Amino acid sequence: MNEIINRSGDVIAAEINFIKRRTQETMLSAAVEIGRLLCEAKVGVPYGDWGKWLEENVDYSVSTANNLMKLYNEYGDKPQQSLFDDNSNDIFAMLSPSQALVLTALPKEERKEFVETHDVSDISVRELQKEVDRLKAEKAASDKSAQAEKAELQKKLKDSDTQRKKAEGDLKAANEECTKSVNENWDLKSELKKTKAELEELKANPPEPEQVPIEPSVDLEAIRKKVEAEYTARLSAAEAQNQSLQKKLTLASSAALHKFNIHFGLWQQEYQTLAKLLTEIEAEEPERAEKLRQVLQKFAGEMDGGVHE
């Protein structure tokens, strides 16, 4: 008489789950191996005859064959029955071929993370497909947002580069104008020196009336007044030219002030740009924005100290 052995429910459940697990592994491993064989067979089938070959030889549709070959391409780096032997793919052991196929829509690293964080034994293929579609949609939205941020950053960089080039152009023009002013300053000084010498010569040596034979009919008083008027006119013209040159020289001497005004305007533009960027950074990284603000304040303090030295 056979002896009846009473075993606990836990032991029986463990055996059942072991068989289920091995069955799942065998199903997925077999599907992967079939996919490998289909890939091998397709190489030797003439172009256009693949569907006919499948129907006549293995009774598969093209879509079924494509799915099996896809399983091989995604999971099939090992021969039949040994897909999980080294435990490198043990995490996928509880997947059915249909579930494994759905997960191919995710990158391999995300696929592994998904299986680690979800109980795939309790998820239907339809539910799994919905979850994968949700993850893909979130990733697409995240990628779109990242692309938008990248485009905005590139635009800001482009605008900043444009402003920098404009500032460089303004600075170059200011330097050229300053050089021109310095050259004009020297020319004006030289001309002023010459004019002063002529004025002093004119004052020191007034023109003598032209010596002409005196005739009874000549009005000496009229000749004297004429010569005096000419002298006065020449003297006034020389003094007016001297004043004009003095004025031009004063303006030319303020080239440094003009250059300072240009640089000050450029500095104001850059400061406003930095303040705007600091506000944008503060919205995303308050701590970093505070550090940058302290750096900016320290720089401003050093500038103020330099001005008061």
C-alpha cells in the first residue's frame, strides 16, 4: 500500500510557482530561439517570397514572424533554453512572449527598470501596453520640453553674442573716434600756436600806410582811416580765429570724457543683461542665483573702491 505523504500548502505552492516560472522561461526562450531561426531562414529566401515561405513551411503570418524575430533581436543573445542561465536576464523570466514584445518599445535600460519596479505577473498585456504608452508619452513630452529649453538657451546665447559683437563694434568706433580726436587736438594746437604768433606779430607791427607822392588832391585823412579800418578788420579776424581754435581745442581735449561716456553706456547694458539672467536663474536655482548675486555685489564693491582711490 502506497504511503500518503501529507505536505503543507506552502510546499505545494512553491512547487507550482517553480513550474510556472520554468514554463514562462521556456516559452520566452523558445519564442526567442524561433525568432533566431526565422532570421536565419529569411536570409536564404528570395525577395518577395517570404510570406509564401512562412505559410507553406511554418504556418506563420508575416506579422507573427516579424514579432518573433524582433524578440530575438531584443533578447536573443543566447541559445535556446539558456536565456536565463547566467541570471543576466533573470529579471525577465516571468514575462510572457507577448509582454516581452510590448516592452521592446522601451530602451533596454528603461525596460529593465520597468520590470524591476512592476509586478509583471499581475499585469495583462493590454494594461502593460497602456503603461508603456504612458511612459513613452511622458518621455516625448519631456524631450519636447528639453528641446524647447535648449532652443531658448541657444536663442539667449545668440542674443548675448549679438550684443557682445555690437559692444565690440561700439568700443572699436569709440577708440577710432578717440584717436581721431587726439590727432585733431595736436593739429589744433599747432594751428593755434601759428595764429597766436601771427596775432602777436600783427599787434607788434601794425601795417604802415603806403608811401605815395602827396598831391594836393589826395585826402590823407581818408587814407589813414582806410588803413586803420583794414588793420582793425585783420586784427578782429585773427582774434576770432584764435577764439574758434581755442573752443575746438577744448572740445578735442574732452576725448577721454567722450570715451568714458561710451564705455559707461556699454557697462550699463551688460549690467542690465546680467541682472535679467540672474532673475531667470533664481526661478530655477535659488541657491546658485544667490551665490552669483554675491559675486556681482563683490565686483561692484571693488569697482566702487577703485573709483574712490
